[in-house]
Amino acid sequence: MKKLMMLAVVALSVIACNKETAATTNVGKTTSTAEGFKTAYIDTEELMKEYQEFKDFEAKFKTMSDKMKNELDNDAKRFQNDVLDLQKNAQSKGMEWAQKRQAELERRQQTLAEKEQNYMKKFQEESAVERDSMVTKMKTFIKDYGKEQGYDYIYGTGDAASVLYGKEEYNLTKEILSLLHKQYEEKTGKKVEVKEETKKEEVKKTETKK
């Protein structure tokens, strides 16, 4: 069944197709150079790659997809064995038995195909709902952050963005990640492990602001 392989990678692909949605402003505007405007940018690809809630999302749906794939693989193997049994015993058990057995296998094949389609539909719908919810919360968080910090614009870099260059001092990615992780820890009670290089960058940025 060709669709079986889709289940193993869809938990990762559902994230990649929505990278551009993490930006909270119209990246087509170029007012960041206008005098008096306070602007910054976020690397949306890094944000989604490093944000713990997205990592947990990927892990959850990869586990779900693996479970579905294993179940469908087992169904397919049992069906294949029964087909081989039919071929092996058709002559010895007679035409009537063979025709009856073949009709039964055809019904099972249809049932298995429907089961696979239902699994795929359920998986895609559930992952899409959860993914969209996370993206919406992230956009709201960045929007509120921008208002509180007095930014006129916060741009997003990524495949669909128009920011081709920006000074590192305007990069809010690590700061937003840190705040999101803090919020996530408070919500779940789960400690988020931060890369050592990320910690160093945050300290360096804090010292630069001082």
C-alpha cells in the first residue's frame, strides 16, 4: 500500500508547510528603514525548529503515525498470507471453496483500503487542528510582545519572507524562544533543555543591551 509510507513522514511535513505563518506582520512592507520606527525580525524556521511545544507535537504525531503504520503493515501481511493460502489450496479444496474464499478476500481488501483511508484522514485532521492552534498562539504571543515592547513592526524571515538581511542586534528569535519556553514550562511543568550555545547568545545579547 503506497499510502503507508506517508504516515511515517507526515508528522514532520505538516510543520514545514506552515513556516511562513509564524510571522505576525506583512513582510512585504519596507518601512523598517523609516526614521523613528522600532523594528526587529524573527527567524521563523529556527523558532519552529527549536520551540519545545513543536518538538513535542512532532514526537506525539510520529508515535501516532508509527502505530498506525505498524497496524496497517500487520493487516497487509495477514492478507497476503491468506492470498498465498488460497493459491496453495485452491485445487485440493475444490472450486467452490476457492470461489468463496476469493470473494471473502476481496471484501477484506476493500475493508483494509477503507481502514487506511480513515486512518490517514483522522491523522491529518487531528494534526492540522493541533498545529493551527499552536501557530495561532505563537502569533498572538509575538503580537502581544511587540505591543508591550513598543515595536512598530516585527518581521519574519523564512521561505516566504522578504527580509534578506538584518543586523543580528535586531534578531528577536532567541528572546522569543526563551519567553515561549518559559510560558510552556509554566503550562506543562516540564523543564525545557536549552542548548549551551543558545544560553551564551542570550547572555551576550543581555550584556549588549546593558
